[in-house]
Amino acid sequence: MAWRGVPGMGGISVSSPSHLMKKVIQIDVPVDTYPNFNFVGLLLGPRGNSLKRIENTTGCRVFIRGRGSVRDGDKEESLRDKPGYEHLNESLHVLIEAEFPSNIIDIQLNQA
């Protein structure tokens, strides 16, 4: 059976699927520069469809993290010091995580 590529990746073929790399990039959201702009709503889209579309077309995982990433402000305050929620002490940012062969990982991260 011939390897034709990863589903949902626009026909990018993978030459050696055994050499997987994992990369995570962090993109800071300029909340201080634009305080009245709804960045989380724009990233998520209607019912989270924009974020799901990015994840499906690129094969990357996208996480919205930091202050303002939780919808309920009171809940965010109560979660701030709990294990697994340390990111709430940082400013708002987006994490993009990819695990692909080294020849296409940068392409997929840039597309995401």
C-alpha cells in the first residue's frame, strides 16, 4: 500500500513517516495594544468552527491560553493557582502544536 499523505493536509506527501518531530510555537496576542478587540471570539469563530477548521486542514493542535482564555472571569480566578492552569498567570497567547516528519513540520506550522 503506497503512502499518499496525511488526510486533510492538501496532498502533501510524507517521504519518511518514521522521523516524527514535535514542535510547539507560542504566538502572543496583542491585548494591551487593542484592549477592546475580542481576539478569543475571532480565533474560535462561530461555535468554534474557525479553530476546528484550522486544526482539520493543517493537522496541528491550536490552544488558546493565558489571561482571558476562560469565558467566565470568576471561574478563571478560582482556577488560576490550580495545577494545569498555570497559563492563566501569563498574558493571552496561542499555542500551536504539531507532530510531523521533519520535512513538512514547518510548512504545517506556518499554515496554521
